[in-house]
Amino acid sequence: MGMRKDPAVTTAVFVLWALLALFVVYPLAALFARMLVDHGTFTTAGLAAVLTDRHQIRAFWNSLLLALLVGIAGTMIGFLFAFTAARGRLPRVLLTVLDAAVLLPLVSPPFTTAIAMIFSFGPRGLITYDLLGLKSVTVYGLTSTLFSEVLTYFPIAYLTLRPLLTAIDSNVEGMALSLGASRWRVFRTVTLPLTIPGLANAFLLLFAASLADFATPLILAGNDFQVLPTQAYLQITGLFDLRGGAALSFVLLLPALAVFLLQRYWVSRRYYVTITGKGAGQAPFDSTSPGARAVLLVACALVALVIVYFYALLLYASVVVALGANHAFTLQHYRVIFTDGLKAIRDTLIIAGLAMPLGGLYGILLGYLVTKKAFPGRRTMELVSMINYALPGTIVGIAYLIAFNDPPLELTGTALIIIACYIFRYGPTGIRATVALLQQIDKSLEEASQGLGAGSGTTFRRVTLPLIMPAFFAGLGVVFIRSMTAISATIFLVSIGWTLITVKILENITELSLGPAAAFSVLVVVIVFVVIALIGRVLRLFRAPGAVPMTSLLGG
Amino acid sequence: MTVETIGVRVDGVSKRYAHRVKGEIYAARDVRLDVRPGEFLTLLGPSGCGKTTTLRMIAGYEKPDAGRIFFGGQDVTDLPANKRNIGFVFQNYALFPHLSVFENVAYGLRVRGQTDDVIQKSVGDVLALVGLAGYEQQFSGQLSGGEQQRVALARAIVIRPRVLLFDEPLSNLDAKLRVQLRQEIRDVQRRLGITTVYVTHDQEEAMAVSDRIAVMHQGSVVQEGTAEDLYYRPASQFVAQFVGRVNLVAGRVVETVGGRVNIAALGTTISARSAPRGLAPGDPVQLIIRPEAIEVARAGEEPLTAMVVSRSFLGEKLEYLLRCAGETLQVVRYNAGPEAVIPDGATISLRFAEDAVTVLTERGGDGRPT
């Protein structure tokens, strides 16, 4: 149909552009300006200082090395889990256990595995000190950072690869088998090649996640293995050097941007298998022998066991006086977080509660407009909306700090700056879910409604909107979860007026009050699980086919 | 509520598209159709012939680049689909997946602001009409293909549309169900008397349901008529080959005598009545002979001699491939018992009636039959 000028669409587009300009483009521009302009004159001195500093160059290479290793190891473990889940012919119960073990790291605050690492392998670690009697090992460095990040991020690879493996037409593999290939050969020559784009995608996602990770290295990397995000943080909070922080962000931005562009414009177009969300409607290919199945299961069980052990340890640490020293039961830590920490809890819930509906609305609105309405610059709008999502949180946080520090846009110290940060950083998940859902909805559905006499307003309200509601709730859920668990961007934005649980956890860790830190973490995990369960229940009310499952949205 | 029965007139409608390889192409080119009130007209043609585009322009889903569309006396060319009062049945059914069968069918009535009582009664009636009473609370995911198709039909007719439009509604169903459902569609259309335009690529389906058929090729209507018209008097080689099966035999005009043309073909002279005007001796022509019009006789009984190359036994009938004067001919015979089957390699003779032969000039579609 022709494009008639719709005043509602025009207004919405205008408002969205204004918001994107203010909360995405302007902060980034301010970051560049701070880096390159000094008292009105152009200078590359700040950048040069970073690029010639041996420590910073080391940090840059360290960041890349860590990201590379996390990408490789995480993709392998993710593939192991995905393959076992998709092809292992597991009973339903085991699948649920597998899914739960994978979900746990995704919904946890960023320090959880790091804290558990210290509890296990630290100076007074349960394993190193108590069990093995080792006294001089140090937990800090590349190995434990890598270990902790892989455990935290491999679920992203799992969630990327599992639908891909499920979507492979089992007849293709059956065909190879009927041509005389062994199971192993089918795997090598058919299954794996079909999965390669997915593996590349998973690797890039993990690479980006590790590159951006701020919390884990802050706790575990130690002095000998500095990485860029922590360096930028220390530059700003330790040395109050905004220009240096901005320059470090810029150096971090380049690989992050390269990965984003590769992922979006190269890998995603090389998929052989289209994931429609509809079940293939056939039994999966019997690709594993009983022996292979046993090996896969044991491997997955080991990883799952480590995760469960870490979380059990966290729970235990939150109810004993001092893990490693005094194991008497106490609720003292919970008393502390509900008295001293009450403000952080209240602030976090208020901020998450406000960011959630706004972020959900933003996602569904922008996703709908760029998919269904023709207006100039809609591709650009979609791309710009993804920027804050694709950039490492450290960059976004520093950019916001620089941009909103002075009048007339002085927002530092308010809740608004944190809320805006969350909306524009995590709302894009809702955008992507909306776009994906809308692309699955055949246009004949809207035509059918129109043919039955409904105008475009009625069609939107009665057909399109109910069908994209799952995307709304998914977007809502992700914004809430991230608002509860994120720290990399917002650590720069908290103030005396408004603080966050995650920041409080970090403070506790640096003060070595690990008990309250564990209690806070347990609290966050519980809240997030309750909210996910609620949203899952709401989602089940919608019978839309091909609804994007909640878990698949947590990956980004 | 009663709706007057109206005709649909498509007046010189064209639609162009930008094609990736071929540049700008016509999906529909100067299409003219006149659907009479209450008539069942089918647009028949191969994929890409423009039939669906034409149907979607009648529905209002596409806007023609040129030409007008009339419902009765009203010019609806600029009217959007939701103002045309049509019933459209999609190939993929397009049932609303978030609504029950009842709410799917009720949708158009709710849009029209009907009261709950009216909706309850109308939906119940129409579901009974399509044989789906009791399915009200089901969702489309729980229905079979045939059931989904019936819901789509119910949803289209419950609003008492002025025009009922079908876009290949049966192509996702298996053969037996197709035959059954096309009969049901025809019965419902007859009972309600709604003017109907139906799109299909299946010539048998078209012949079974339609009052009239318009054959489309490369964006244009190449012939229009009843099934019999198209079958017995195809205007072009394309129509002849698309509607039913044919033997195409090359020949040359010998003479025209009165209403009949004598043609040299198959090594003999064949007479035909149905031929274009203005044929001169020596003109190359194509003869169209339907496989079932050829009769088989014992060798020597008729002047045309042929040899059986192969045969297919299809139960009620037998299909033979014959070699006759260097040409291959298909012949269909009804199965008259095991003794009547002619063995491979047998020599036989052939005959066919004068009016079973249609003559086309080499250029096919140019000449209209006399």
C-alpha cells in the first residue's frame, strides 16, 4: 500500500531521533571532543600519551589476548552444551537441569563467579588452602580471569548455537549417513560445516563480551595483568583524568567496533540454516553413539557441577560468619544488607522498575517503526539505536559522565542518567526481538485484517500488537535483569543520591566484607529469578507462534 | 443484511515491477475482465503469469499503475482494501494465530461493530456451513490444513462480502482433499451467490469450479471462456497446451474448401473445420488433436498407420505413445477390458473426426478461432 503521511508516525520518529541524538550520539561526540580538544584547540596529546605508555599498550594486548582465549574456550564449551542438548537425546529432566545451569551465570551480578573464585582459590581458599594446603599460590592473574569469564559468558555461545543445531534439517544428515558416511564423518562433513557461521558468531559475541567485561578483571586480574576497561576506570576514579579515560575508551572502542561490524555485516549473512522459530517437525538426527553420548554428558555435567558448586558456595558464604575462618551459621550479612544496604536495594529497584517499562516501550516502538514504516533514515536509526548496546559499557559510562556533567544537561547525580543509560543500552534487545518477530509475521495476516474491513489502526491494535507482545515482555525482562546486574557503565554514574547494589557489592569486596557481598549477590539472583518466572508466565498467555524464547534474549 | 449482487470490471489494468535481472517488467499488462454478478471466474495460468497480482489489485492490496477497477458501477481503484467489502482467502490461510477459530471468524464482524448476539449467531451459522461446528475454541495451530482452509473460508464469507477472492486456496493440501474442498467452495459460492474471482495454476481445478476461465500468460489475459471453449477451441498453442493435454502436429495448408481446410500432415491429408481465417495454400500451420479424440483401429482399416511405442496402464484408462509418420502421438483410451489392451510394438491404424482437429497458425496466439 502507499505510504500516507501519518502524523502519529512522524511524531514518533521525531521524538525517537531527538532521544537518540541526546542519549547516543551526543555522549559519544562529547567523549571524542574531550579526547581531542583542549581549551578550544585540537590536540592528539591525550591519545598520544596513551598510545606511547608501555603500561597502556600492555593493557591493550592483554585485553585482546583475554578476549581471544575467552572467545575460543567459551565457544567450545557452548558448542559442547548446545550439541548435547540438541543431539544427545537427553530426557526432559536432564535438559531442564542443563538449561538452568546455563541460565544461572546469565542472570547473576557480574562479580558472582569472581567472588566464588576467591572463596575457592584465594589466600584462604577452600580448595587451595583448606583442601590442598597450598599457601603461596595467588588467585589473581590471567588464568583465573579467563576461567571466571568463560564460566560467565559461555551461555551466550550456547544460546547462539543451540537453535542453529536444532534447525539443521535432519534429512540432510540422514542423507549423508545413507550415502555410507559414519556418524563421526557426518558430524565432521555436514553438521560442523553447517554450524561454522554460528561458531564464528558465538566467538565474536564472546570476544566482545570479554573485551567489555569490567567487573571480573577488576577483582581477579591483579596488578600483573591489567586490561583496558579497568585501566580506564582507574584513570578516572583514581587519577581524575577524564581525558586519559576518554582516550583509553577510544582505544577500546576500535576492536569492539570491528567485532560488531564483522558480526553484523559479515557473519550473520553467511548462515546456511535459517532459524524460523518453527520446529522442524521431525525427529532430530541420531548423531551420537551411546559411547559418545556418555562422554558428552560427563563433560557437560562437570561444567554444570562447577557452576552449581560456585553458587552453592556463594549461598553458603552468605550465611556463615566468615568463609574459610568461622563457619558458624548467621544471618548477620543479610541484616547488614537490609540496613546499611537498604538504600542501594531501594535505589536499584526504583531505577530498574522505571527503566523496565520505558525500555520495553522504546524497544517495541523503534522496532516496529524501522520494520513496518517507510521513512527516510530508518536504516540509520536502527544502526544508531544499536551503538550503546554494541559498545563496551565502560565507554558508554565515561561518555555519559563527560556529556552530562555540565549545565544545561547536568544529569550526573540523578537517577535519570542511570535510567537513560539502561534504556538506551539494553532497550535494543527489545528492538531486535520486535524486528525478528515482525519479520516472521507474514504480511498476509495484516492484509487479511484489512480485507475484513479493519483500518490500519485497528489492524495494529488487534493483530500486530498482540503478536509482538512477546517481544515487549522479553525487552522488558532484559532491561530489568540488566538494570539489576550491570555495573560497567553505571559505576561512573552512581552518586551519593543514587547508588546500585552492584556498586555496593564492589565496595564490599574491596573492603573485604565478602559475607555481605555474597548476601547481596544471592538477593539479586533471587529477585531476577522471580521476575523471569513472572515474565515467563505472562509470555505463556500469548499463543503467538515462534515467540522468541526469553532465554535466547539474554545472550547479548 | 442483504448485499446486492454486483459484477466486477477490470478495465485495462497494468502493474509494473522492477526485476533484479530483467529490469522493469509487467506483472500485469492491460488486463481486461468482466465478471458478471454471481459469476465464478477463475484466473488460470502458470506461476509468474500475473494472476495473483491481478487478484490483489481487485482486492485493493496493490494499486494498479494504469487502468480502473469497478465493483458494479462504483470505481474502487483508489479505495483501500478495508473499504471494498471483500472476502479474501489466502494461499497460506493467514489465520490470526493469537485468536481462536471463533474470534478469527468474528473478526470482520467486530470490525463492523456488530452486536455480540449477531456475531454469536452469524459465526455459529457460518461454521456450521463449512462443517466446523464445535471448533470455536480451537486455535489455528491445532487444526489440520483442510480445517484451516475452512476457517479461512468462513472468515471470508461471514461478512457477506460483495466479492469473494481466492488466491490458490488449495495448493497446500493433498490431492484428495483438494478435490473435496473445491467442491465445497463451489457449493458455498452457489448457495450464497457471491461474485467470485479464483486464482489457480491447476487447470483441472479451474475447470471443475468455474463458470468461466480467463487464461493468463506473461501478464495478459490470452483467452477467456467456459472450460469447453478453452478445451475445444484454444486460441493459441499456449492455451491448448496449458488446458488439457494435446498432440501438436506440424502441417501445411493444401486448400480451403467451404468451411473446411485440408492440410498435409502425418504423411496424409487431414481435414479440419476449426481454423483461422485467411489461410492460403502453402501456409505452415499447427494441428491440435486431443489424445482422447484419436480412435484406434486394426492395421489397414484406416489410411493412417502407427506403431505402439509404449503404454501406461492407469486402471480406468490406458495411455499409449505412438509413432506415426515420424511424429510421436499420445492417445488415451478407456479401459475396455484386458483383451482390448494393445501390446507394445503392434501396428495399428488411426482415425479422428474433422471437428476434433483445431488449426493454429505457426505464430499461435495471433489468430482467433473462427
